[in-house]
Amino acid sequence: MWKFIKYDNNIDFGRSIVIVGFPGMGLVGKTVASHLIDSLDAKLFGVIYGTKFPAQLIVDSGGIGEISKVLIYNSKVNDLGVFIVTGDSQPISDSDQHFLSHYILSKLRKYNIVEVIAAAAYVSDVVVSSRRVFVVGNNKDVLRKYVDKGAVVLSEGVISGLNGIIIGWAKVFGIQGTCALGETWRSIVELNYVDYTAAKLVIDLLSNVWNLGVDTRDLERKGKGIEKEVELLLRSFTQQKEEGIKGEKRPYYIT
Amino acid sequence: MWKFIKYDNNIDFGRSIVIVGFPGMGLVGKTVASHLIDSLDAKLFGVIYGTKFPAQLIVDSGGIGEISKVLIYNSKVNDLGVFIVTGDSQPISDSDQHFLSHYILSKLRKYNIVEVIAAAAYVSDVVVSSRRVFVVGNNKDVLRKYVDKGAVVLSEGVISGLNGIIIGWAKVFGIQGTCALGETWRSIVELNYVDYTAAKLVIDLLSNVWNLGVDTRDLERKGKGIEKEVELLLRSFTQQKEEGIKGEKRPYYIT
Amino acid sequence: MWKFIKYDNNIDFGRSIVIVGFPGMGLVGKTVASHLIDSLDAKLFGVIYGTKFPAQLIVDSGGIGEISKVLIYNSKVNDLGVFIVTGDSQPISDSDQHFLSHYILSKLRKYNIVEVIAAAAYVSDVVVSSRRVFVVGNNKDVLRKYVDKGAVVLSEGVISGLNGIIIGWAKVFGIQGTCALGETWRSIVELNYVDYTAAKLVIDLLSNVWNLGVDTRDLERKGKGIEKEVELLLRSFTQQKEEGIKGEKRPYYIT
Amino acid sequence: MWKFIKYDNNIDFGRSIVIVGFPGMGLVGKTVASHLIDSLDAKLFGVIYGTKFPAQLIVDSGGIGEISKVLIYNSKVNDLGVFIVTGDSQPISDSDQHFLSHYILSKLRKYNIVEVIAAAAYVSDVVVSSRRVFVVGNNKDVLRKYVDKGAVVLSEGVISGLNGIIIGWAKVFGIQGTCALGETWRSIVELNYVDYTAAKLVIDLLSNVWNLGVDTRDLERKGKGIEKEVELLLRSFTQQKEEGIKGEKRPYYIT
């Protein structure tokens, strides 16, 4: 069961885009959404409550508890309406992730949506210093403008969860769709850090393509901090391991 | 599928509260509900049957079998209507716990509900002699009256299951909601005892705030018995462990 | 999704009972149903197809494949209508077992059902030569007539699956319900044998109470065969085990 | 949730068949479908989108991502309408495989369907050089024409998934149904190869029975390649194993 509560009824967007960022690997999608909400001074447009999230009341530091929900914000940048869709968690089951994707689009389609963009992460096994943004489209024509701004077309792969499938559903609604995947390190994801750098790069791309004028210096600074922290941790792991190996080997070679 | 069978049709509460207590850790919520039903001489108001509980017929000592169900009782205390909602078990899936929360409130909302209070447990890792009652609200204003009577505002956390999420759903219906969590010991929960002490403290709080005039001396007495039993068990475990350790160590140091 | 296809439209039972026997432990319930269908020369009354059984096409020796379904037969014995409900399997999930129980009763309730009787197994850990039939009712009054014919009232327990919960749902429909549990041996169940003896005893009880006049000598004979086979197997297991133990011990004591 | 989008509205088949081939063991069913779509120059008739497939966006080499869907093609061969139904994956749950089977038939039934044929694999434990095609029907009469063309009636068994159960559902709709199972080697299935040989044999059978005039020489050639590759792999495994065994045995017998 899903329940949409609309807060803002007076919207008149001649042309708008939807940017989707749910929690996923490295929290890239959600960080993109949160930063855009702040930077574009977006207003809460609607809330979707549902029975398909984990059965948990999440309590904040002030003792206020809430169930998981989808938050839809909007803002007007130049003449472009921008909807930003995010949430505390993704629905538990694959089927409900599909259903929610469909539901979100069915609620927003009437606002002259020209493109749905989902932000997600592309996990690199190696620690790369120069990060890329990969793009996937729901048709051939949608990607050119991203590639022109430096994005790399992803060749084969599978994107799991809401941040991927929603652009598949966009096609069913006849709406253009793009998935922008910020390259992240496996080590950042596995150490449960937020990858601000990947989020920054995705936002820079979207900002360039759609002229959103978003400042991402703050994300850049935080991202560099995380990268340093993770590299330090990795180095200390490697040292321990080497020492551990030495320690273990000693009895066999020295004694 | 849920089916609501209403027994009592002639209700006229100018103002009422809903107290929810389903089985959970230490059976605190259910014990609160059961004790209130007895003490307030509450009448069966309605029953909710559903397909989402475990597929089991539970047979009592007299050979009578029943499927799990939700029981709703009510009583009038001074001018306040009090609904008490409990059951034999919680729905199996997260999604059905959400749905049932929503369903219960949709059936009761017309009775001028001013607040939904869920009773649950807060598990302490240590054995504390002086137990607290923590409170979580679905907005900022609801908690003051509980804090004034000695409750502690919970700062950050997650409350799983019906006894938590129902106050999140209350907010969706525009109803105030509070979760009152009686502090329990991890050992009581893990040894599968009923924590009457935690239930007593939750009831005392509710009774103070809402002037219910409930006597909890019986719960207090039972609770002290349980605490003693658990402490005895813990002590015997510790002794065995110490003796065990001694026993294991002997061969190395003495022989 | 459930789909009921009714074959026999001309039914006029002043008073009828429903006997339910789905596959379960020792196949007691299903064997009761199959034997009654044969003995009472029951006609196919209707079929329930559904999406909630395992996704399998079961192919018989003649190359004909079918999906799982519920079969409802009926017969008239003296003035009593007898519906017999069985199937190839139970729905996969607890929720769908509940739903199907409700669905079956919703389709049959209009035929003046005075009682729903579910046949199931009661598993004994020991090999008992004199088997009992236990009964559970959905109210106090329903059991007397079974006890008068030798059944034992079950005191506390849990009956899992359709053959138990359907009498819980019968109560929701305001229909009397009894569960008759033929005592079976854990060894028969674990060796995957059909317990004809337990089925025979359940049928004898029902036949006595409802004057069905069913001959169960065939089941008795088959049941004795199974009991002998299982006892032989158990004895050979025990011998092997004893020899095994001897075999293992030899090196330590003799060599 | 399922959504049927029909592309081709002008269809007038006096008599048509439905051939179903979803991904399964050895990809036999899907290969049958793909080859028929190409050979019969079938046109896309409709697409079924649904929420019950894995929550994944599958990205192709050109950066275009799509969610899983069911594709329905059709063609006219002589006077026979031929619908071919396939997809990227089967629904996750048993229940949704059942539901989709029912849904597909409910959308196609109006096109004068005289038979539903599902293509699947029959896995042989041994490497057989002469492969058979087994058939299962949803009634006694449907199989003769296949047996006349050399198919073998399957005696007892269980066919899992959409490629089996859809002919069970066909019966519920009063439509003839056959499952044609191409014999495959367990080794081909376990090594994750596509069994073109089994697919070829199924198509030859269908082509003979329904006069489809399909050329399968390409499949035959590819199939022989796969068989050789698998036999080579098996031989190298066996050698390694034998050498491995020799290697292990040496210390005990020779040293």
C-alpha cells in the first residue's frame, strides 16, 4: 500500500526533470539528492508513505520517531522545474522497488517531465584517483548531452535497485531516462563511508547539462577527507597484514 | 486480507486514546495491554482476523483452537475513552506489520482519538536496578507530559515491529503518537521471561499522565520475583563458567 | 489469485458437513479424504485453481500434466450432505494457506454447513501400538460427540497448516469446527510412509459420529503392512548401529 | 502489477497457436523462441512489463538499459497464426510465474488459440548422442500428432517454471496444451552452455507437426560445436581427475 500526500498544489512547470537518489552503495544517490535539495533551496512537494519499507520507527536525536518514506522536493531553476526524489531506504523486495518506481512516475508524469535522471554508484575494484561518471540511457538519443560534458557510456552491466530500474519504467511512460553513475572505490563502499567525491562528480555533470548552477566545493572538500581517511586505513591494514605474515612466518624460517 | 468484526456498536467517546501492546521483547507491550484490560474492566470492542499471521491453530488446555487475531477492548475512565489493542502475535512480514498498523488506526480514527500510545521494551545490556521509561513521539509537543512524569526522551534508535511503527502511521492520520519503552534487562529477554517490572513502569507512567488510576502492585511483586530468579540464574552461570575455567586451566598450571 | 470452477450446480442439502484433508505429515489428512471419496462414491463438485501453489506441472504416467489444485467432492449419506476437500499440495506461504482456508469456506458456506472437520496427524515420539485420535474444537460444545465415541481432547498444542487453521476460519464464519488428529509414529513420518492406520482411525471416528458407514478394513490391512515394514527398518537400523559401535570400539579394547 | 502494451492491433487469425519459450535449463526454451522469431520473420505484437522480475536494469553494449519484460511476437504461416512468447527472465516467485502464465493466456485467448506449446529441456544424466524430444499434454488427445512425428511421451515427472505450468493454465482456459522437452545433457546445463541441439530438435518437431517450414541447419551446426566443446572439457576434467588420483595415490603405494 502506498499513500501520496501532496503539500504543494500550485505548480506550473512548462518543462521539468526528475532527479532520483535513494540510498545505495556509498550513499552516492542519496547524497546527490540531499545536496541538490539544499543548493536549489527546494521545497517539500509531497511525501509517499508505504507499507513496503522495513517495519522500523527511526528515532532522531530529539526523540522524534518516523517510519521510512519517500520525499519529493521541487525547485525552479531558470525555466526548468526540478523534482528531487529521495528517501530513508528502498523497499525490501524487488517487486516493491519496481512498484514504487512506477508509482513515483505515475504521480509526477503530469508535470511535463522531459527526463528522469537517477544517480547511483559505479564501484571500481581499484583505488582510482581520477574518477569518471558513467551514463546509461533508456534510448539512444538521451546520452549525447552527457557524453558532451565528459560522461562515459557504460557498456554492459546490471544496475540493481530503484536508482536503476526507475529509468526502465520511465521508458514505459514514454519519458527519457538516464542513470548517472559516479565512480566509487570498493573500499569506500565496504568501509561504509559516504562517497562525497562520486556525488560531487554526478552533480557537476547534471549541473553542466541542465544549467543548475550548483556549487559542489563543500562536497569536494568532504570527499577528499574521506579519500584520505580510507587510504590511511588501507595502508594500516596492509602493514598489519604484512607484519602479521612476517609474525607468522618467523617460526618456520628463523627458529 | 483483514476482517474487522465489531462487537460493541454503542460507543460515544468525546475524546479517547489508543494503547497498543503486541507481543515483543520481554512481552512488555502485551503485559501492559493485558493488565490494563483487567484493571480497567475493559470490554471486547472488536476482533481483527487476518491471513498474515503464522498458519497455526493454537490449542488451549481445554482443547479449543484458535487462529491468531487482534483484540480491541475499550473502557471509559472518567471522561476518557481508552482503547486497548493487543494480539497473540505480530504479522510475519514487515509489510503486513505496516499494513495492520494502518488498518487498526483506520478502524479507530472515528472515535475522536487524541493520542496513540504504544508500549514496548528498551533493552539494557546491563542489569540495572533502577529502571527507566523512555519515550519517543511522532512530533515535538507530545512528549512533554510524559517527561514531566519522569520519562526520559530516547535519543536516536530504531524501534522494530508494530509497537513502534504504529505511532509513525498515527502521524500519517494526523494523530499524536507516543511510544513508551520500559527498560528491561537483556538477560530477562534472552531467558524468555516476561518482564513485569518494565510493564509496571510503563503502566504507572500512562496512569499518571492520563489519570487511569491503575494499581500495579501485583505486577511489581511478580516483577521482583522474575528479577530474583534471573539474578540467581546469572550467578549460577557465572560460577559454572569460573569453575569451568579453573577446571580447564588446571592441567596447564598444576599438573 | 484463486479461481473456483463449479461442476455440479444442482445441490440441495438441508444439512451438510465439510471434511478437509490436505497433504501433511504421514499423508493422514489426504488419505482420509481419498478413502472417503472412494467409499462414499463422491462426485466432483468443483475445482479451485490458484497461483499460490509451487510453480510445477506434475506429469502422470500417461504423459498428462497438471498444476496443483483443490478438489471438492460431494456425496449424500442418509440425509447428510458430505463435502470432501483435498488437493495435491498446500499453498507455499502461511498467508496463502490462511487465504485458501477462507476462500474454501466462502464458497461452501451457502450449503447449510453444520460442521467443518479437518483430518490431520498427531505425531508420537514413541512407537505406540494402540493409537488414539485427538480432537480440537473451535468452541466448547463441538467436541462432546467425538469424545463419546472414544476421541481424546488435545490439551495445548499448535496445529500447523491448512488442516488446522481452517477450523479457526470456520469460527469466523460462525460454523462449528473440529480437527481430528490420528496418532502417528515419528518414524513413519520421517521415513516418508503413508500412515494408513492413523487415517483408518480418523475415518472410523467420523463414520461413527456422522453415521457414514465407511468400511476401513482395506486401510487397516495396508496400515499393518506399513507398521511391520517400519518396525523391521527400525530394528535393522538399531542392529547396524550396535554393530557399528562394536566395530568402532574394537580397535581400542581388543587390539 | 503487470502492464500489457499492444503494438499490433490489426490481427485476424482464424486459428492460431502460441509457442512459449522463457529462459530455463540450457536456454532451450528461449533459443526455440528466438530462432522461430527470426525464421518466421515475426513482428512484435506486444510487450508485458511487470514488477515481479528481478529489480535490475540490464545494460547492453551500447549503454541502453532496460528492465525485464515479456515479448510477444506473431507471424502468419500458411493460414496459421503463430504467437511466440519469450522474455529476459522468469518472475522471481512461484506465485508470480503462475500469475504471469495466466495473464499471458488471458491476453491471447481471444485470437482463436487452438493450442499452447511450451518449449523446455529434459535433462539426461548421461551424454546421449541421439537426443529425443519428450512431450507432455494437458489432456489425452493432444499428444498423438507429436508422437506420430517421433516424440516420446514423458511418463511421470515434474516440470518447474513458466515453460511447464502455462500448459496447466491453458487447460483452465479450455485450450489444448503441450510441453515439448528437448533432451539435453546435464553437463551442458551445468557448464552454462546454450543447448542449440535440443532447441533444434524441438523446433523440428513443431515445424513438422504445424508445417512451419523452419530451417534449423544453423542451430544444428552450433549445437555440434557446443557438444564437441563440452566433450573436450569433460575429457580434460576426467584426465585431470585421473592424474590427480594417481598423484595422490603414489605416496601410499610407491614410496
